[in-house]
Amino acid sequence: MPSKNDMSSDDILDQIVEGYFEVDLAGHFSRVNAALSRISGYAVDELAGMNNRRYTTPKTARALYAAFNQVYRSGNPAEMITCEIICKDLTRRMLELSVSLMRTAQGEPSGFRGIARDITSRWEAEQYAETFRCRREQIILHDALFDMTGRLSGNFQTLCNEINNIVARILEDIDPQHSSKFSAFEQYTRIKNIERIATQGKALLRRLTGLAEVETGAAVHTDLDEIVRISAETVCRDREDIEIHEQHGRDPWPVQFDRVTMGQALLAVCANSAEAMSAGGRLFLRTQNMDLDLATAAPLALEAGRYVQANITDTGIGMAPQTVEQALTPFFTTKEKQAGLGLTAAYGIVRKHGGILALFSEKGVGTTVSIYLPIASEPPADISA
């Protein structure tokens, strides 16, 4: 039968906003307050006798054992022990623990007592900030690379044009039909090869930097849904092992873009997804209106405002974190004998339209490409759609 003083201490503990707990040396709860019950979702009587392995992952359980063992050996309290718990509804919360050693009247260790602070919101905010800080740094890096390659491409294209012009003049003077010398024909063939290589070089540079410029008047008001669907169906037309699922928001806002270049970008994205699903899978297409505030837009290197978002998600092999970081870098590829310009060119085209292309992937799960395009502020001069 609890004494009056014991009841009073329980009442006091239940008034504490932070969780209070006592556990025995084996990690079983012997006492908890109402706050810890609210945090975990378990009733007080459900927590009684529960071991930490029940509400933590094996990794967290090992970390807690090491921390509590240090308190046991040193006898000194421990502050700021961070751990993740699994609540009754299977959601996860991050706690910050302060722990001290409990002793018997004879001075022997008998267990631990501590305070548990729910820091889930703060932890998620820190993770969110760190994730988007890294993403923003990647966007800045990609933009710098595109600026650099754009400047280089101008110089290279000038050189290629000069090569083409010189070769054209030489070919006019060397006509194998009017020459009996084999050397002239051989020279003619070699010069034709130079011409071919110069032409290929110009095409490669266009792919690298997305230099198919959006012409004034070519932009049209249109829903993004249609061109996303057409791109996916085009790529997967001969892939019966890929299922396409669509989800589009109501009353889509109009977006102004060049159909040709944006079509090329979306074809590249969908082709990349199809290649990742060599054994078949599902391709999810989703478009929705997004009203981004400054806090949400800034990490994406966008201005606050209204955008239409297109998500293209595959259930393919996915990418490791280090691969995701480099996936939009010019010439990076994991495929043999390929230039690795598909997603790079798509990124450049979306940026030219004032939007952004973001990449999310998990190894063995799949990849999502998110495209944000600003809504049209005023009708284009020429609507040809």
C-alpha cells in the first residue's frame, strides 16, 4: 500500500512536462510518469516491466547499453544521451536523456533514473535544414558547372564552325571525280572525316549544356500533365513489364514552356527510369500545384511563389548517396560507353525555364525526379498548342 508521501511524489512527477523514468539494472521500467506515457503512446501499466529492447531498434539498444554502462561504472550522471524510440503506433521519436545511477541504502547500484525530453521536432528541423543545405550546395555547384560549360561551349563551337568552313572550301578544290591521283581521293576522305567529327563535336556540346535555346514565341500555356504522360508512354511503349500509374491534382495551374526542349528533358528522365527497371516495375507520374514560401523555396534555389511540380518515380534499382550527388554532373555516368548527359541536359533545360530539377533516390528502392516549373504570369505572344 503506497504511503501518503509516495502518492504525493507520484502526483508531482505526473505534473512534469518531461518524461521521468526509473529502470532496473537490466533495463526494465520500474517507474514512469504520465509524460513518458504520452510520448511513447503506451499506458503507464503497459510500460511497467518493459525492457528497452521492446521500444528501440537493436542499434539504439546497443547505444543505450553503452551509455548506461558508463554511468554504472563511473557513478557519474550522463547528460544529452540521444536515442530513438519506437512508439506504440510504430511512429518514431527522438529523445534526449539525462541519466543518473540509483543506489540501495547500502550504497549498491540498483538501477537508473532519468529525464526524457522529446526533441523530435528539433531533430527533424535540423535534419531538414542539413538535407536542404546539401541540396542547395549541389544546385549552386550544378549551376556553376553549367555556366562554365556554357562559356566553354561557345569557344568550342566557334572552333568547330571554323573547321567546317575551312574543310568546305578545301573540298570544293579537291574533287575525286576530276582527279586521277589516289592521294587526292585519300585526302578527300580524311577531310570528310574531319568534317564529320566537327559536326559530332557540335552535337555533343549541345547535349552537354542543353543549348537548344527556348525561342521567344515558342513557349505555350499548357498543363504539365499531358507532356509528362506522353513522355512516359513513349519511353515505355514497348515495355509491357512496366506499369504506369498517374495521379494529377485538380485545376492545374498553367505553365509556359517550350514543348520541344521540355519534351526532350522529360523523355530523358523517363528513359533513365525505364533503364533502372530492367526487370520491370512501376512508374508513378504525379503533378500538383505548389505554393512555395520563402523557407521552402530557398533551399531549392527558387523564388517564393507558385509552381507546378511533376514527380516521376520508378521502382528501379535506385542509387547510392554518392551516386545521387554526382548524377547531375556533366559526363558522369554509371553506364559503359555512354556520355552521361541525359539527366544533365534535362537539368539544364528545366533551369532555362526558371525551374529546378531535384533528384531523390534510395538503393534498392527506386528514384524520384522532382521538377518544379513556375506558373505562367501572362499569356505568351504566340500560342501554337
